[in-house]
Amino acid sequence: MAAMRMPKPSSERVGPPSSELLQEAVASCCPASTVAAGQGESEEEALLARHGRTFHFAARFLPGELRPSFVTLYAFFRTLDDLVDERDPAESPQTIAGELRAWRAWFLESCQGPAPREPLGARLARLVERYGLPTTLFLDFLEGLHWDLWPREFASFERLRAYCYRVAGTVGLALAHVLGATSPGALSAAEGLGIAMQLTNILRDVGGDLRKGRLYLPLEDLARFGLSRSHLLQLLNAGQGPDAAFRALMRYQVARAHLYYAQSLPGVWLLPPDRRLPILLAGRLYRRILHAIEQRGYDVLRARAHTTLSEKLREAMLALTLDRLWRRGEQLADPTLEGELADEP
């Protein structure tokens, strides 16, 4: 993916960050602040709060009129992802594949008639019509989920990237349409950021996925570092930390994910001004997970890396500052703003 040229900043003058907005966003990332559905929060909002804490935090900065659309979009992608990834052991892959086929048929019929799950389908159909969302994005997403129904390995990064596009790049592209960013550069960045986030999920979940019989790391990369699936399972089952070869493999994987963030995050500035902050914040928070993996010595077999509350606050303040500087038309001298966005260590 080629590096992007950033647009000229707006000359709009804005005030300092809203402390009330920041306090509300901070509260949203604390478990105690979660409101149960039926107590002023919709079922879809509750789903976002329970399972998408990073996105729940970032979405607080969306314009009010866009938040319901974002929540519905998240609810669709999350519900179907959980259908596959967190499926009831009593449900066979064939049963779940049947629901995925039903959704596929619904999208092929241009979202006409009742969807496999209502009222989620009716809300999604309104979004598709309102924002002109290409149904091909949802069809590609469903294909990616179908890949996850049975144990699968990826021979090459090219194949892994194709998977990441289907299950996450499509999500970024759909959100870009909702946010009103449909230029070629904005769409390319949205797809790249979605892929970066999925790579991050894969890297922090290596141990958990192995326990479920899944391995997403490209086999060609394992071979390059003298590793194999059986070797990873030996480390996992012995409860050991990473050995030198595994650390080298993970260092390589994390560096590649960093590259995707460096290439896609500058695309935030192609969004309308009032819609940049939540995407910038979500991207920076997800990238912070890569730093957590590095700080843990690449031990993703025994524990899952995550961001702390203090890191969320730090990233929120940095994102607010960058957004305000950009709106004021101020340039960071050296490193450049694009370099700051890349957040190179």
C-alpha cells in the first residue's frame, strides 16, 4: 500500500478539547459505567459496551447523529462474528453455515424482506439504503466468516491478508461510507486500517487461538524462523514463555502490523473534520496493543495483551491534541504530523 499524501489542514479555529466530552469518554471505558440494556441503553449499545470497549470509548467522540448508525453497523458485524467465533459447542458448523447462507441470500436480494435476525436486519437495511453501502462488502465479510467455521491454516501472508480483508477490511470500508469518506484514498486507508486491526487481534490471540485449534500466522513465516505448529503447541502446553525463535517470529509479525498502521492512519485526515477523532483514537488504541506485546517480550502464548486505562487516557489526550492542532492549521515541525501519526518508537 503506497504512502498517502495528506490534505492541507483546515483554517477553522476551534477551542480547547471539551473536558465534559473527555470525562464521558473516560467513563465509557470503565466496566462500572456500563449500563444494562433496558436502562436507557439499547441492546445494540449494550453489545458495543460489553464486547467492543475500545470502539465504545472511541465512539463517544462521534457526532450524535452518526452514533446510532455506527452502533447498528457494529452490532451486525459483532453478532455474526460471535456466531462463528464464540459458537455454542452444541451447534454444528453446518448449522451456522446455514445462517451465513441465509444472510448471503438476503444481501443478494438487496436486503429485501425479513433478514435471518430481526430487528437487526431491518435497521441494517435502512443503513444500506441511506449510505449507499455496497452489498459486496457484506458478501465478502460473510465469506471470511465461512472460512473460520473449520480449522484452517494460511500458507502465505498473501492468503492471510485476503482473509483479513474479508473479516476486517470490509468493516473499515463500510464505516468509511457511513462517515462520508468515499474518495479512493480514504477507502484505501479504511481498508488498510481494518487489516491492521485484524492483524493486531491475531497477534495478541496466538495462544487462545491455538487452544481452539486455530493458527493464523502464515506457515511460510513459521518456516522462515525454523518453527512449526507442533513447536508452538509444545510451548503452549508446557506453559512456557516464548523462546528466541518465537520472539523473532513475533517481532517480524508486529513490525508488519506497524507498517499497516503507518500507511493507513494518515488517511484519518481525509475524513470530514468532525469525524476524524474517533477513528484516530481507535486506530491509536489498537496500535498500542502492539506496543503492549513488545513490552511483554512477545509472550502471547500465556496471556492476552491489552491497553490499560491510563494508556487509553494518554491516547485520548494525544488524539485530541493532534485533531485540534490540525484544525487550527498548525504543523508539527520535526517530526512531521505524518510521522507523529505513525507513532514510530
